[in-house]
Amino acid sequence: MRQGLGDKHGLALSLGNLGFVAQQQGDHTTARSLYERSLSIRRELGGNADVLVLLDNLASLALVERQNEPAVCLLGAVAGFTACRESRLKTRNMTATSASRARRWVRLSSLRPGRRDTA
């Protein structure tokens, strides 16, 4: 419906939300496809904060699928952009999202490239 109305922002939001639902239901293929479609629209619209959320969602999906290297790359992009943005805004307090991201980095830092398990 949003697509028919030309509401790209709403369409990107809906696709991202549907991707989250698919991920929660264990349908990772559909989740990735929906996240990527939403990400493409968000990039076109220039919504940096929204792009970060989608990259973080894709990283979370990669972690669930034990794809450590893509997860690290995605989280690195998110963390790098967030650090630059927070520095530019002179923000000193870590947001809950940044704290969650930092905990994932700590967990991932102990993983070796190509390792498929987290134990």
C-alpha cells in the first residue's frame, strides 16, 4: 500500500519491521531480503540513523547465523559511523544501542576469523 502511494519513507519502515518479524520467526532468508530492500531505500533517502539501524539488524542476523566475519564488518561500520557522529555532536554518554553494540564487540573480539561457533 505504501509503495502504491509513493511513500518511500513508510515503505522502508514497513520493510524493516517485516524483516524484524521474519527474523524473530526464524526466517532468515526473508529477513535479510527485507532488510536489504529497506536499506536500499534508506540510502536513497539519506536517512543515516535509519541506515545504522538496518546495518545493526543485518549484523545481528549474521551473528545468529554464525557468520562472524560479515557480522564484524557490519558492526565495525556501525560503530565507526556512530563514533564519528557522537564525536561531532560532542556526545559523552553512550546510548543503550551503543552499549549493546560494545558488548557484541567484546564478545566478537574473542572469535577468530572463520570460526563458526561462539563457544
